[in-house]
Amino acid sequence: MKEIVIDVPLAVSCMLGGFAWPAAALGEFTSGKLVAKDSEISVSPR
């Protein structure tokens, strides 16, 4: 029979990161870090 060994600390850290990203994204959005201002976006001339 085959045996599977799971790295529990790595699995827990990945799960916590997966569950925490919506809160982190909301925090960055409300603080203004998530999006750039229009003046910071360069537009090439056409």
C-alpha cells in the first residue's frame, strides 16, 4: 500500500493564506494601496 505524508505546518500556512486574502485585499482597497491613481497611469500617444 502507498502512504501519503502531509507536511502539516506547510498545509496550515497555505490554508490560512487562502482564507485571509479577501480580508487583506479589502484592507488594501480601503487604504488606497490596491488601485493606482489616474495620474500614475501612463498612456502612450496614438
